[in-house]
Amino acid sequence: MAQSSNGSKNPSAARSGTGAEPRIVIIGAGPTGLGAGYRLKELGYTNFAIFDRHPYIGGLAHSFVDPRGFTWDIGGHVMFSHYTYYDACFDRLMGDEFTLNNRESWVRMFDRWVPYPFQNNIRYLPAPVAYECLSGLIKAQTGRGKVASAAAAANFGEFIDAVFGEGIARHFMRPYNFKVWAHEPEMMNKHWIGERVAVIDIDRALKNVMLGSDDFGWGPNNQFKFPLRGGTGEFYARFDRVLGHAKDGGHLHLNARVESIDVDAKAVRFADGSVEPYDVLISAMPLDVLTREVLRGGVPDEIRRAASRLLHSSGYMVGIGLRSRAPGAGTPDTKSWMYFPEANCPFYRVTYLSNYSPHMTPDKDNYYSLLCEVSESAYKPTPGREGRDVDAVVEACVTGLENAGLLEPGERANIVSRWCYYADYSYPTPSVDRDDVLSTVVPWLEARDIYSRGRFGMWKYEVSNTDHTLMQGVELVNRLLLDEPETTIGMVYSSTQDGRQAATHERSAVAGSGEKRRPAGAGILPGTGDVGPRIVVRTAARPGGATSRVGDVEEADIAEEELGVTRPRG
């Protein structure tokens, strides 16, 4: 059993002997923090508090209503789940107040709409391009491409070449993924992919081209839920009914910006000067910010340096609200979302948000809405990036919508609302050395009772859908209180010869794999007894068999931010 720096066999035992529940402090009221709080409340645990710097809950899953009455999400969220627990939570909070939508996705290139998934429908491309894509695919999958095989690929860029060949890589996969990630594919590892990108069946590709077959293989989950009113954020806003606000005796503290966290004194200091002690800290703030800027006390320089190597992209979410093309005509299209690999528009994806629910606009019969997503990084600047010129980005999106055929000539005059949200942290980049960083930083934090989880807390894009991140909070609470292993995060803890807790990453073909055996040698906080909730800290868990998939719902294995390609069904 690993020992903490204070000599106790259990890091959380430092405040033992009181008989009281250990104090759990949660930083971030996004899906992870809300999931953790929800589960704590469900288990009857009361000594916890959730803090968020915003005046609202939901984090990046929050929704906004603009002055013209349009509802906007922070990105193109779609709601389907890998977990029966998440589904039950949604049912409890939303009841029947949701829509069920059929997915209709497209790729825009060469001035035409190519059905999703792209790799199954290259027959829609101009003949020379279709030939280039098909020829490159055949060469790649018969070992005559740039990279011999996916197994031989050293990074995501080589993986693209190995799986898809030069034609698909040049025309779609490389330009599209650079627009999404704002980093070159060679800077990214290939392990995050899991089953999101299929190795295409050559016979299927040939048949589709030669016989002119449509192949709209949606993959799993061709339907998704969406709150009837209030956008994606409405689901997460309803957690306040369960958790309650601090002013009313509940657990939620808003407008609470963290200034510093003392790892030795185990105390959080906020910008207003207040201090909150903790026994266990759950943090959903970006891992690099937490480690590099927020932590105080005995933090080794190598830990700070390691976290600083993590990469991410920022993003603009640009909402364009329009009058319908004809009075009473409603939304002019049935599409769900569209992918844009070409350089004639700044966005990588556009969502018809007004198609998700009839209440996303002021009047469903006379307005519709488009949500554009634009990434940026030091490697991919946006218009006016140095001054963060929102107007320049919005104008570029309007021009891009015209270039892409989503706005017809003269339709610019129908724009009645322009909305923009800037997310400094939008995508956690699965860089080549990301897993090495996590294997160093995360165990060091956990040895000091700090558990970093969530989209940017764990930095694992492959398990950062809203259902994944909510369940990261739930599973962590189950680990701490019920001694159950976490499975979603895909990290396995082991005990090294020197007694230091170490972490490794499963290299399963499916994202989110992890240990399934009960941990050995777990410690129990003195004073909590064997009845009721208890805090348990795993210190010597042994790796077991990898899961076949993340979650317990068979078919929900497509990411919210899909790649424009997917595993075909059947």
C-alpha cells in the first residue's frame, strides 16, 4: 500500500479521528462536477460543496438565449449515451420533455453535398477525385501506400495515410482534421481514435462507385435526444433541483473563482479571499492550468513542466439566426450537421440547431438558426486573432456560409441575430506525448487527494462527450465511496517496487478501456465504519482485462465531435 507524504497509509486519513464525513470539494459545475455531486447526493453523502467561477452551471454544456430569442449551445452537442446510468439520470430530470431526432449529416466539398460518412460515398465526388481516392485506398490497404499499415503508424497523420490512402487523406481527412484540432495530425497520437475511424472494406468502396450505390451507413445511434426547450444546457441546469444552491442550504456555489490551491494545507483560496478546506478535491479545471498556475506548496518543477506540455485548441461558436426564406416556411433544410474540409470557409462544422427542437428560435415557422464552429491555436490563427476580433470571425463565418451554399445570394439581409461564444479551452489535443504526461501528473495529484477529471481535467478527448464526463464524476465517487473501479478514464494504477503509485494506459482498440477487477489493498478512512457511505482510496490496484467498449450501452460509440467518417453498420 502506497504511503502519502505525511506518512499515513491512506492520503485521505490525514483528518481521521473525528468520526465526521471527510470534506469533498468539487471545482467546476460542468457535467463532471454535477455528475459527482449527483452521485454523492444519491448515496446520502452530505459533506461536499461544488464551486464554479460562472454565474451558471453546465460549463461547456451550458446554453444561452440571445436578445432576439435564439437559443445557442457551446458547440454542436448531440445527446446519446454509452451508459444506462446516464440515461436514467436524463429520464429523471427531463421526463418526456425532449425531442428524438434522426441524424442527417453531410460533407460539403467541390461545390456539392457528399453524404456522410464520406469514405462510403466518394462516388459523389468529381470523377478524377473519386478515382484518386479509390486508387489511394486500394494501395493503402494492400500495403503499397506511404505507410505499410495502421499498426506501423507512429502518429495520427501516418494513421490517416495508412488507413485511407493519399486521395482521401489529401482531399478530406487531413484538411478537415486540421480545421477541427488546429494542430497538424503528426502532432497527435493515434491511440485516441479507438473505433471512430473504420478500415474501409475495398469491395464495399468499389461496389458503391461502380454500381452507383448510396451508402448512408449511419453507424450506431442514428437517432439522438435533445431537450425540448433550453438547448443542451437545460438538462444540466436541472441538476440544481437535486443539488441546491448554497444560499438555500444546498451544495452549489457560483461566481466562485479559484485563486490558488495549497496542496500541503489542503485548502482552496478564492478570489474573494474566502478559504475552503478539503479532505478530497475533485477538479474539472484544465489540468495544465491547475498544475502550472493554481497549485501552491510542494509541487515539483517536473510536475509543472510535464503538465505544460499538454496541447489544446480554442474555439469560436458563431450563431447566425435568420428569417425563413418564405414566411411560414420554417427551417429550409432537414440536415442535422455538416462537415467542411475546404479552405473557402473558416468553420469545420455547421449545425442546424433549429432542426433539433422547435423551440430553438423565437418562432419556428419564421426563423431558423445555424451554429458554426471555428478552431484556433498558435498553429492556426483566426481572423483578427491577435486582438480576438469577434466581429471579424463572425463576418468570416457569414462569408463562409455564402461560399458553402448555405446562404443564398441576397440572404445575408435575412440575418436577424449574430451570436458568438469564445472558448479558450475547446478541444483537448491528444498529442503524441499526452499519455506520458498523464501517467506522470495524474498519479502525483491523486497521491495528494486531488482527482482531476472531465474534458480538460483528464485531457482524454476520446472519453470527453458530455455523457463520458458526467460519468467520470459518477465513477470517481463510486471509487471513493464504494471501492469500485473507474472504467471510463482508461487509466490503470499499479504499485511499483519503490511503493510509488504509478499509472499506465490501456492500449485497447476501444477508447475508455480500463481495469475491471476490484482493487486490492484499498484503504478506508478511520471513523467512517462499514455502514453507509465511506471514502476509499485505491493505492495498489492491479490491472485486469480491458473492457470491450466504454460504458454499458452496446451501440453508442460515436463521438459528439465526429470525424466525418465512422464504422459502418453491418
